[in-house]
Amino acid sequence: MVIGFIVICICCAIMHVIMVRKGNLYLERSKPRYNLEKKDVTGLMEEGVGVVKGEVAAVSVDKFFLTLNDGKMQTILLGELDRPVVGDFISVTYAGGKPPKALMIEKVKNP
């Protein structure tokens, strides 16, 4: 019993050295996923980072639909964020893509 525990501890220590100290996990964690300095100046939501405001029209498991001020509907991926409530007016900071991914969601007052 004690020998099994010691063997498990040694294996865990070896895996820790291989995965963390060699830099494999550290490099993966420290690498920024999005270039926050590149702003979306086109408004097409395909690249860069930008902010858009609108009303939540529908919510799915992994995305939500935002009605923009000009009446257009935009699909936005949620990622690891909490789901917004249908009918709320929100401001979404997004990373461009097809569809764009929400980086931050903030409630705003009704326009």
C-alpha cells in the first residue's frame, strides 16, 4: 500500500517536471489568444477586436443573437461567458471571426 503511494507520487512529480517546468503548459497558458491591440475599424466583425451594442434576441447553448441598432441580427459565440438574458440591452467586446466571439459582456441602459 505504501509502496503504491510512493510510486504514484514519483510518477506525478515526473509528469509535473515534464509538463510544467519544461515550459509546455506555461507557454500555452501565457500565449495571448487575441491581439487586443488590433481594432476592428471596418465594422464587419471579421477580424480585430471591437465593441457592439444591441438587444439580445435569442440565446443558444454556445451562442446568442444580438439585434443591432440598425436592425441587423448578429450571431456571437459565447465561449466561457455567462449567457445573457433575452431582451437585455448589452455591450459586447468581441474578437472578430465568423461568427465573432464575445470576450466581455456588459449590461447597458435601454437606449
